[in-house]
Amino acid sequence: MTLTYLDEETVRKHLRMAELIPAMEQALIEFSTGHVVQPVRNGIIVEPAGGFFFMMPALGRALGVKVVSFFPNNAARGIPTHTATILLADPETGVPLAIMDGTVITEMRTAAVSAAATNLLSTADARVLAILGSGVQARSHWEALKTVRDFREVRVWSPNEQHARDFAKEVGGIAQTAEEAVRGADVIVTATSSKTAVLKGEWLKPGCHVNAVGACRPDWRELDDKAMSHLLFVDSREGALRESGDILLSGAKIYAELGEALAGKVPPQTEETTVFKSLGMAIEDVAAALLVYSKVTKGKRSRALADPS
């Protein structure tokens, strides 16, 4: 069997939010209902560069592993802080099917999961979006979230004021201070590389929804204790309790996994102020990789994989 290689351009060409969001919803449901085998990601710290190198395997409708690196200091070098590669295999034989660039998948699936959370947990009439951050995830979240809500106003904050102004111009929004952006917003995204809280709970409008996607280490934070005191959803309890500084340092109580709410096992309680703490899961990457592979091969090789029956 020929091993297919899919580069970044090919992956981006075949991955669309309209298809990715429901695929992520299904992956989250299957994870939270016990139909996925997935250990918590494992990795090493790379010194003196201050980087992280992780392996993320998962078995669900497909079998695969993502190898991902996170080197925060790359931002100062003008190169991506995150890089990733995904190996997709046949779950019946273990035979490798494809190796593909995982950077675009990481970028898009993270935002697609936040869109699924926003669609479930935010009010249907949400019109004001605040994005704290101006990088790849900020842009990807704008693309994803506008597919599930009709935002009339977009507010942007970034620690780099010029980046905030540039991003705000791209999305037809306005650059403001973090507090100005958040106060009165219906949906908030925190997508920063900050290690200390940039979002204060006292700024939050009652009944708003927060997607917290930065602070991926147990000693890093984006949200203060008051923000974390609201109704808290996570992608994985096990992962969150091992990796999320926002949760570990605040002592916040997890209400549910997002997949449990999507499956109807717990009520989403959209009248409450909600926080979705996203750390990312291997099953999201594998499901997205399967979606790309299926489209590239036009289903010839992956039809059996895509059909759970």
C-alpha cells in the first residue's frame, strides 16, 4: 500500500469549517461516551530552548498519532511557535495510510471545537465577540465562530498594540484594551501565549461564554480565579486536571466535558456564564486527519474507516 504524504497546502485545501465543526462534535461525543482510546499526551521539555515536544495517539473511527512541538520563543524569531505532523493508520491492520502536516489541522480543529462549544453554550442572539490575542488561533477562531453566530461587533486586544490594530482591521473590528473588549461581550476568546491572567472575571457580562484556548501548561494562566468560578466545561477531565494551570491554580470545579453536553448527558445551561477550557485532544487531530484523507482519496481507501457500522 502506498503511503500518502499531504503537505500543508493540500491539507488546507481540503479542510473546511463547515465540515470540520460537526466532525469535532462527533469526536467529542465519542470521546466522552467511552468510544475512544486516548492517553493523556506525553512529552519532553527541550532545554535550553524552552520548548515542548509531545506525542498524542488516539484510536476512534481511525487510528493515528500527532507529534507536536511548542517553542514559545519562536515568536521572537518570526517563525511559528507550533509545528505538528500526523500519522494516520488503518485501525484494522496498523498499516500507515498517510503522513500529513498537522499544523493547519491543529490551528483549525482548535477553533472548530470552540465553535462547537459556542454553538452549544452561548445564547442564540450573541452579537458581540471579544478576542484576546492576534495570532494564528485568534484568526482561526474568527473564521470558525462567525459560522455559528451572527456577530455584529468584534473587539480585539493583544499585548502588541500594532498587531491588535492590524487584526481588528482584517475582521472589521476595533482594537481596545482587554477590559474594554470584554465588558458587555457575549462571547470571549482568550488565545494568547500569556503565562499570567489576561481576563478578569469582574469584566464578564452575566450569561456570556468564554473559550479559553491558551495557557496549556499546569503553571500558566489566562483567566483569574473569578473568571474560573463560573460553569466550567473541558474537553477532557483527565487532561485538564493534569495540564491546565487555569484549573489547577484556581481550584475550579469542572461541571462537565463538552462531549457530555453535546451528547445530552448533562444540560448545557446557556443561561449561566460558561467557560470552556480547551487543551486539545489527539482524537480531534485524528478525526480531522481522517476527514482530509477521505476527501483526498475520494473515499476509495477510507470508506470503511469513515463508516462506524
